[in-house]
Amino acid sequence: MDTQILKELVSQEVVERAFLTIAVAGLAVGLITGIAIGTMKHRSKQYAAAGFLLGLLFCGVYGMWLLFDAITDKLGLDSIANLGAQLLLFSAIGAVAGLAVAHLVVMLSRNA
């Protein structure tokens, strides 16, 4: 009987490369979009900074992937401790990021 070697469909290296690509592309797209919108509204510097900051969220996703991977390696994928740690940590990060984006939107709408 032939033994079949099982292989992951998507390896960790492929996922990490994809997140890194998304982080770099998101930063560039955010900056370019901010400059484009700022040029139309005659506020290039403010909107470029806002686009850059929103683009940094994509870098944050890559950082969160690295953090998730480190925690999972330490606590194990199927442990309750891992689930609790991930839930608390990423809920807090999401809340802070949401508040920051909301503040940025309010700040830009006041200056519009």
C-alpha cells in the first residue's frame, strides 16, 4: 500500500508572506489615497497623514499575526489558556484601534 505524505494546503510561511505583502501594500495605498483625497480638498498634508495612519492598521494586522503565532506556540493551539489570552488581547487591541479610527474620522470631519 502506498503511503501518502500529508501536506498542509497553506503553510505558515505563505500566510506570513501574504500578511507582510498586505501590510506594505496597505501602507502605500493608504498614503496614496490620503494624498489624492487631500489634493482634491486642498489639504494634502492632513489627509496624507490620515491615510498613512490608516495604512498603519495593515501593519498592525501583520503584527497581530506575529503575536498570535507567538502566543499559540507558547500556550498550544487547542488550550483554553490560549483561547482566553487571544480573546482578551485581541478584544483590547480592537477596542483601542476602533477608538483611534473613530477619533481620526471625527477630527477629519471637523476640519472638512
